[in-house]
Amino acid sequence: MTPFKRTVLSSITLALLGISSAQAADTQALEKRIKELESRLEKLDRANALSTPAITLSTPAATSPEVEKLNRKVNTLERKLEVQDEVTTGALSKIPNFEAGADGFRVTSTDKKHQLRIGGTLQTDYRTFMGSNAAVWTPASSGGYLAPAGPDSVFLRQGRIILDGYVYSDLYFKIMADFAQTSNTANLLPDAYLDYNYHPAASLLVGKFKPSISLERLQGDADTVFLERSFAANLAPNRDAGVQIHGAFGAPGYKAERAAGPIDSKNAFTYQLGISDGTGDSGNSYGNGVPTNNSSSTAFASDKEFDGRIFAQPFQHTGYSWLEGFGFGIAGSYSDPNHQAINAQRTLLGQSQFIDYTKQNTITGQTIGTVTSNGASHRIYPQAFWYAGPFGLMGEYVESTQTLNGGSLVANSKYNNISQTNKAAQFQISYVVTGEDNAFAGIKPMRNFDPLKGSWGALQLAGRWSELTVDSDTFKILDPSKSASKATAATFGANWFLNKNALIRLDYEQVLFNGGAGTDSSHVKNRPSEQIFSSRFQLAF
């Protein structure tokens, strides 16, 4: 065989060795054919050598028709292999990248323009009431009041599946389903939104999400310091369907980072402006234009809620590390609901009801109907946080004003159009004992839990004071012997982070009440304090 032919055949053989397994059958057939051709070429070479004893340089040997035919076949085979290689390379270029790790499961296109992340959250709680609390109504002879919700129980707080990501680089999305409370349609799909994040300075968010009002409410459900949020968050809407324009700006000399969704804790200055259906304090929306706490399916359809928020972290990238995590802002909202039902107020860990606007109440011998919010409503929310190394502080104050209507059973107008301004505040402090950085977005242990290697994860200790005061004018409608006028909670917690995804929370809380426990010698009695211990095992990714 001539060197040229051997080179061609060797190239073909090497190319065959590099094709994909999906072409194995074709490869075997081609290899067999190559061997046959190689054998025939060797025979022809021997025959030419015998018939042509000497070849001069000036007169090249004539190529036989059989050799030319074999060369054409080799060239054809070479071209087929090139085409097959081009097809294989094109197919491989379209295969997405798959990742699995602490941040969930990700599928990303090869051009990085599309991504899908699959995550989830599982929270299992244990709750026990301490002291002399009884989960029943006291006898009517003693005035009657609603004791803690109880009983002691183990329950699934959250069981969520999260799908989020982006398409065409700029269009972000999130769909989150919660199967822990399937009896409540509003909680079955807490989040479902699209965010066109074309430019950090102006993005468009549409769907169902958390209105940007309460700072603690906006913190991730898996990132809060305590098992449940404070009384200040109780006076903000939980989730609602609407539209929001939001944007962010970086510190001087720094570009703003993209941040999809209703909260941005990354950039130096952020703003949010939104319009939503409106759900009232602690309210949820079905996401189809019908708030869960509305008195009818269309009563609130045209009376939207407007909200806005600005927040600044002015010391970012200044070199003062102890100040870089300081941020402050203010938020507010306005609406004009039409007989919107009002959610009951509950304690934090125990979720015991201490004021309920839906119950029949008797005042001066007259029974009133369900109390609704009917008229101008607005909120104001100054807020701040400060994270410096292992230390963390967060606080906010709120005044929530609405107009109360005593219901259709009230003939006397003095029970209608009562302006109510409820006030709440919270202040929390936390410290990471093991030295990790404290942060609004949660703690990341430096070393994961592995006791055999002397690693125990991260430990965070925390305390919180929270208070809610009900406007005294409210009790022109409600009975102060059955509804408390103030609730003050002191909460102490410990969070043990086994790794980035798993943690164990332990909280103890005591709540003191004013009123709500019947009367004694014409004086309203205070409800007994609520003492509760609660724990949670959480897995979030």
C-alpha cells in the first residue's frame, strides 16, 4: 500500500474512533468496509510491483481503473464521516448543562440565556403551650374570652416546591406551590409571577407576590430569625396579585446588580411602586382578583391598593465594613375598600386569636354585625436593618389606618365610619456565636455539621420585642371584654444551622394582653399571658 493511501485510511480510522456511541453500528460497518478496501489495495500494490519492475521519476506509473474506483469510494466515505461529525457536533452544542447542589437543581442552556431551577422548602414544627393556658372558652359567668389556639401539636408548616429561573436572559419567573395547607386555596400557590428585568433601574413585575411594604414580611420565608414574624408584619398584606415597577442603583462607581422579585437587599438604593387588588392586614389573595377576606367576589375588584417603598444602603463599598450592612427606608400604601372583611389578629408563635372582627358583639344591649373596612385606608412603615460581622439588628414601626363599619344590623350611625389607627412595632437583635457573617438573606455556615470531624455547623442566638396596640375607638364597635386592646410579645430564639440548607430553630415566647378576659366589678380583666415553646426542623434549597 502507498504512503498516501495508508495516511488516508489511518485518518478515516481515527475519525471513526471519535464518533459518538449512537453511531456504533455505522462505525463497525465502515471499519469492515475499510478493511476490505485495504486488502484489495494491498493486492493491487503487489500486482503492480510484479508487472512494473522499474519506475522512472520522469514517468509516473499509470493508475489502474480499479485503484481510481477505490480512491473515489474512500473519498466518499471520508465525506460521509465529515457530515456525520458536523451533525454530532451540532447536536452536542444544543445539550443543556445540568447542575445539582446546595442551591437546588438547575438546567441551563449552552448559551446561558435560559435557566430553570427546581427548589423546595420543608418545615415541620412542634408547638407546646406552657403555664395554665387552656385552649377553650372560659365560662360565660366569668365574661368569656378566647384562650390560646392550642392544643400542643406537631404539624407541617410548609411543604413547598419552587420553580424559578429566566428565559431570554431578562424575563425572570417564579412559581411556588405550598402543599402544607391545601385546604386554603390562597396558600396553595403563594407566589406566581413574571419579572421583566431588562435593566436594573426599571423592571416590571406582574403576578402574585409580596407587596413591598413590611421589611420583615419581605424577608425570605426560610431566612427569618424566628419561627413566625412579628406584630409589625401582621399589619401588612401577606401576598397579593398586582403589578409593580421596581429598580436599583449601585453605589457611586459600581454597577447595580439585577434582582428579580419584590425585594432587593443587594444594591445601594432601591425603589418599588405597585398596584394590587388589596387584601387588608395579613391578607392573602387567590391570585385571580378575588381576595380571600373579601365579603363578595367583586366588591373590591375596582378599588385597588397603591403601595411604594424606597430603601437605601448608603455605606456600601465605602471601606467601613461595620457600616456597609446598614440600611434604612420607608414604605406606605393607600386604598379605598368597599366593605372589605378584616382579618383577625393572632399571637405570633401560638397563633391564638385575641381580636376578631367577624364575631357578633353586644354593646349597650345592641348586637352588631360583621365589622368591615369601608373607606380610606393607608399605612406608613419606617424600617431599618444593620448587619456587621456576626451582629444583626432589624426594626420597623407601622401605623395602619382604616375606616370601620359596624355592619347592616347597626341602625345607629355612631357604629359606622369609625377611623381606626392600629400601631405596631418590633425590634430584634441576633448574634452568630460561631463567627459567621449575619445577613438579611440568612446564615451560611463556614463548616457543615460533621461531629466526627469536630464540625458542628453555625449557631445564632436572638431576641425580639414586638407590640400591637388597637385603637381605642375600635371599642366603640367591639367589646373590650372579649377582644384585647394590646398584645406585647417577648421572644427568644436559637438557630442551629447544620449546613446551608438545613437548620433547627428553637423559640420561646411570652405574650401579655390588655383586656379581652371578661369583666370583674365593671372592670375589664386582662387575658392571662400566653407562654409557648416551639421548634422547627427546616430544609430549604
